[in-house]
Amino acid sequence: MALLVLNVKEKPEKRVLCEICSTEMTERHCRLVCLNCGFKWDCSDR
């Protein structure tokens, strides 16, 4: 009999959606970027 152990203590990722097109934004350093439409949020905008 095999036993499968999963690590479930990982933090859930914070998902941010683009204001313009509602696509999930990607975090790059201090900036959030929408790969669909190019909209950007800088860390000072948060």
C-alpha cells in the first residue's frame, strides 16, 4: 500500500485582475503587469 503525502501549508497566491480587461495580472518586481492588454500598476499605485 502506498501513502501519498501532500504539503498543504503553502500560502494561497494573491490574484489581482486587470481593471481594463479582467485578465489576471503578473507581478514583476514592484509592478503588476497585464500580459493581455499591457496595463501596469506600479508599487506606488497600490
